[in-house]
Amino acid sequence: MDPAGAIAQDSGYEQEKAPAKRSRRWKVPVPFLLLLPAFVVLAAVVVVPLALSLYSSFTPFRLTRPDTFWTFIGFRNYVRLLSDWEFWVTFGRTVLLLTVALNLEMVLGLGLALLVEKATRGQRLLRTIMMFPMMFSPVLVGFQFKFLFNDNIGLINNALQALGLTDSAIPWLIDGTLAFIAILVAEIWSSTAVFAIFILAGLMAMPKEPVEAAKVDGCTPWQTFRYVTWPFIMPFAYIAMTIRSLDIARAYDIVKIMTDGGPAKRTEILWTLIARTGYADARMGVANAMAYIAILLSIVFTAMFFRQLAKARAQVGAEW
Amino acid sequence: MDANAAHRAKRGVLKAAHLVGLFLAMAFICLPGLWIVLSSLRPTVEIMAKPPVWIPQQLSFDAYVAMFSGVGQGGIPVIEYFRNSIIISVTSTVIALAVGMAGGYAFARYRFPGKSPIFLGFMLTRTVPGIALSLPLFFVYARLGIIDTHFGLILAYVALNVPFTIWLIDGFFRQVPKDLAEAAQIDGCTRWQAFWQVEFPLARPGIASAGIFAFLTSWNEFALASQLTRSTNSKTLPVGLLDYTAEFTIDWRGMCALAVVMIIPALVLTFIVQKHLVSGLTSGAVKG
């Protein structure tokens, strides 16, 4: 136990534990004092509003009719959502988007990190370029790919036509499936960097001896990677996963700009649906019920990776 | 001899494949951004040309000049948006840093009951999707009359940034050896002096990068800003960009120029902090 911690605990518990020290000035435990501002801010902006929205998800609240805020209808919003086919299609699409995007980002990020790590010269420059997409605001990413995928003047169609790969313009963003792919590309472009950076950090922090020992012992490159390198960098990959899952909802910005859920709601995801129901339709009660399902989804994703992170950390911990 | 040659050839092929792969990856990363920059410098006629004009015939800064001279392209007040973005991002970053430093220091240096649940709880507040949070915030802000004000957005962004700032700063303070502050205290410093004169300077680069990260989050945020702002009083650049897409005739060149204006501060700042950012996040997470 460290002395600083000991002091802190003493001051925290002196009233109960050590009446002999009563003569000393009464003090609030220091760490709680230090955490107080964070508690206050988060309570004011996140916890209290969320409690409010939990309540209003049990009402038929509409922005246009404030009095409906006080009508309590129990779980009717949720029941209606559970039997709403369109909602579940959207929910499934969101999960599909996230699963495909996160997995591809992971694989591509790993590949990118390995490529950059192997480079003998200009690694600093390569690392900087690699981080490039991270700086783009999701809105910007959305706009950028809306421009590139534009069926008439977009770079992608122009290039495909110039190369003679297609005669007519491909209706990216107008066809439902193609639009989904375009969104996926934008999402992957913007977030692969997160994985690449952390995996690269893991690769560089890794001691060289185990790899050399594996080589001497006659492992193939694949075996070396699978059984020596991968376990080492796994915690880093999960950090990236956890960080990514903390703001998976940024896909909202991209979708909002690129298709706004269209064409004909074929690329509607949970978050665009919430925005549409809450603001455009002004049905706040239902939107809040949806929001709670979306929050639950985020928490499930984060908790999943956080547990993996803890597990990977415990596994590697012995060797660090 | 033969085996040697074969081995050398194989190595040569592998090296070439590596270079090609690296080149393709970098091209895929850079091309979209470069295309935006290029498009912002070309006349609209060239952007819209069919068949496409690949090699720009004339480049000019007209789009930028138009944007910053009074009410810009398509009546979009870029200067006001820019001003709002700067005010809101800087203020919320400073406050988030102060709050985050206190919190991060508490997590790095003290033991207290419920430490990891509290940490986890802070992180969970970050998982709430912006749009889901915007619903009740919109309602509360409307009641308090702080919709479409700088104050409202700053408050929201502070809350958005605090969890992550705490995570980062916690990591940076862990990297500063505890012994240093203790030595200073033995030499007669108060706890506060030991912090301010020994630990803080050592953790400063890390704290700066946490600040830049917070700045970028606020600078780029869209989901909350799009609902909590209404007019030039408080609209930020990401929301301003949407003004362009909402119209039927999209001024691609103007949008590209605005995109470049948005990305430059982010680019410069990220360039400065990249090293510290990764070390802070990993040290906090790996060493527990």
C-alpha cells in the first residue's frame, strides 16, 4: 500500500475508525472532492436527462402537446416497438452494420499495422498518414464519400467509366444495397486508423526475443504470428475495440449526411430513426423508448469488449 | 547456389509485395482527402464536367475568398459558424481539462472504495449515443431557455469529454513515478506544491494531448449540435456543412472549401499529439 493512498484513506475514515484523531479538522476524503466536479457535470448533463427520458418513454409525449408529458401509459411504447417490424429491421441493420464494420476494421487495421511496422524507412511519415482519417469529423467523412460516390460527378463512377469497367453510371447511394456498401466503406475508411494505431503501438512495445526464439525453434511465420505476436497485441486490439465501441453512434453522422436513411428507408439505422421519430415526427415518447434500446445496444457492445480487454490483460499480464 | 538464388528471389518478391501493399493502403487513405482539396481549388464547371476533366486546367482560391467575404457561398455564414466553433470548442476543452485533471489525478494517485465501478460508470456515460442524449437534453434546454446558446453546447461538450479526459490523464499521471512527489513532500512541499511543481510539469505533454483530443471531439461533434443549435447564434461548422447538403443544387466546390477549412486545425493539432495520445490510452488500459 502506498503512503499517499494510506493518508487518503485515513482522512476518509477517521470519523468512524479513529475517534482518537477527532481533534483534527474534519475533512472530506480527497479523491471524492477531486471527483466531485466530474460527478456534477455528468449528473447534470447525462444522468438526470437520461432519467427524464426514461420517464418520458412511458408517456405518449409529443413536443407539440406538452400536456401529454404527464400521461402515464406504462410499457405501451415499448410493446408497440417490440411488435413493430420496421423497427426490428432497422435494429437488425444497425447490428449488421456494426458487426461487419468492426470486424473489417479490425482485420484491415491489423494488416495496416503489420505493413507499417515492416517498413524500414519513413515509418514516422507512414504513421502520420495512417492517422489521417481519424482527424476527419464523421460529418466530413459522410460528405466526402457522398461526393466520391455521387453517381453523376463522383470520382468513383468517373474512374470506373474511364477505365471501361462499366458503361453506365452505377447508382451508388440511390440503390439500397449499394448505399449500404457505400456507408460501410465510409465507416471503415474513417475508423480503421483507430485499430491500426493501437495494434501498431502493441507491435512496437512488444519485446523482440520471443519472436526470435520462435524462429530459432523452427516456427513458420504464420505460427510465429498466431502463437507469439497475436497474444501480445490482443489487449491493444481490445483497447481499440473498446474505444471504438464508446462512440459507435458516430455512424449516425455519416448516414445522416450520405443518405439520411434513404432511399425509401433502406439504409435507415437506429439513430437516424430516433432522430426522425423524435424531431421530425415530434413523437418524443416513442423516440425515447427507442433511444433506450439504442443505449442498451451500445452498452452491450462496450461491455463485451471491456470484458475481453480484461481477460486479455489478465492473460498477458503474467508476461509483461 | 540455386537455393540461394531462389531464396533471394523470394525475398525480392516479398519486399515488392510489401511495398505495393503499403502504397495501395496509403493511396486509399489519402486519395479522398486530396480529392476534396483539389476540388475546392477547381472551378465548378470542371467538377461538373462530363466526361470528367482529370487534369485541372486552372486552380484558384476563389471558393475560399468567396466563403470568407461576408455571407459566403449560397448565403451560408461561414465566419459566424467558425467563430462559434472556436468559442465552444476552446471553452469546453479548458473546462473539461480542469475537471478531468482533478478526476484523473484521483484515479491515478488515490485508493478509495468503489474505484473501478466509478471508473466504469464514467465510461458508460460516454456510450450513450449523442442522438439518444439529445432528446432529453433538447427538452431540458428548451425549458431552461438555453437552446441555441454557446453555454448550452459548452455544457454538453464538457460532459461528453470528461470521461475520456479522465481516462487519458489517469494514464499520464500513472507514468509519473510516485516517488518524485513523495520526495518533494519530504523536502517540505505541501501536497499541492508537490503536484503543481513536480507531477504536473512531467505529465504536461500528456495533458496537452488530452486537451487536444477533447478539442477535436467538440470541434467535430454533430449529433448534439444539430439539435441544440438553431441559428448563427451557436451553429458550429459541422452543422453548417449540412446547410449545403440540404439544398437541391449542391455547391460542391463551396462544400469542399468548407471541408478543408474544418480539417486544417484538426490536422495540425493531431499531428502534434499523436505520440502522447496512444501512450496515454494504452498505459491506462494495459497496466490497469
